Amino acid sequence: MQLDQLQANTLIHSILKIINIVVLTESVYSYRGGSQRKIILTVEQNRDQHYRMVLWGAGAAWCPQLQRKKDHIWDFRYLLVQHSSVSGDFELHTTPWSSCECLFDDDKRAIEFKEKFQKSKASLMQMTKLSAHLEEKCSDENMIYKQCVRCLPYNKVKMFYRPALMTVEDGGYEIYVHVVSELMEKIFLNIPADWLNRLVVPSSDMIYSTIVAELCHLLLSDKEASYLLEIRSHFVLDENSYPLQKDFHLLDFHPDL
């Protein structure tokens, strides 16, 4: 199956090259009575066209052999195609029926994959005239690219807060909630990351980073405080409706109940 022809909620077989393997220590789910970390592969078929693959359940046991033979070509079977709850892009997820096979260099499937991969690499290296490219891609007529207002001004680099993983508790239950940069700024009283080294008032020695640090301490130390959170949840279930994946994303934060 070609990755540029993916359709949501379908099972596929695909021959892929592994680019990266990440074990998310902060993302844990329950599996067979224990805790298991989420493992994410970055894979590709064509040069620089990357896709994410998530290893669930028994698929996580592949990780050691995938790391040992990362430079080889792999044949993955019975992968479930789904939209990412964060980016909306297609992702590949292992299922209880999934399998993987490391292909030898003289395997016909590996040879065909490498031939196609080299062709895709060559096509990306074709030279184009910059003026013609800009005229084609950035003209007002097709409106493919528009100016991002948040990227202004041009004369300096804009800083953002790093996305965070927040642990929240209610009624004795804890969950991990992903918080994007924009909401981190809202939680920090709408103080932009660019302001952290600025003086609050010219006559004072206090800078905005001190306020943010004190606010962080208050949020973590005040166990009696309660906040209203708007959260989007996303669950991936196995064939018995058992949750394999539980993702929570903060949509809004209200400090005053």
C-alpha cells in the first residue's frame, strides 16, 4: 500500500523504511494488567515524506528488533489507518493482528522498494528557477500561501512556550492532558514568552519571568484550588472495546470556577 493513498479506518499492508523510534516515557497506557509506554515510529516510502506509526500492545515488543535493524526495509501487515487527534494527518496503528518482517537486501520486495525510493529521491533534486517557483506558489491568484500574522514582525524571532503535559486530578483519578503553546500562554496570565526578560514596570527590578515562575509554583503547590478545564478526549479501542490508547487535549482553561 502506498502511503499517499491512505484512507481512514482501513487495514493495510505496507513496506516501509524506519527513520526514527521514540519511546514516550510520559505517555503510558494499561496493557494486560500492567503499564506500557507509547512507542512511535517515523517511517517513509518516499524521500522526506514522513508518517507516524504507533506500536500498541503486543506490537511494542517489536521495539528491540526494530532498533537493532533500523537501517533495513520492513514489511508491516494489518496496520490500522487513522487520523491523528492532534494534527489531523494520517497515522498507522498496530492491531492485535499486526506483524512485521525484516527484509533481506536480496529480497525482491526490498529491491523494488529501494528502486522506487531512489526515484523519489532523484525527483526531489530536480532544479527549478526560484523566480518561477515564487510566481507559481505565492501569487495572489491561487492563494496557496498566505502571510501568517502570528509570524510577524520580520525583524526578530518570535518565542513561544513549549507545549506541556499536564497531570490533572478529580475524585482520586489522574489523567495526563496535552497543552499547546497558546494555552500555556493563557494559563500564564497571557504573558507572551517574548516578555519573560522584560521589566514589569521601569521602576521595579521584577521581570515577567518571576511572575510566571510564581504562578507555576502556585498551580502546583495549592492542592485545594480547583479549575475548570475543557478537554477533548480520544480513545482507540481493541476488538473487545478495551481502550488501547487514551489521549486528552486541553481546549480551554478557566482559572475561576
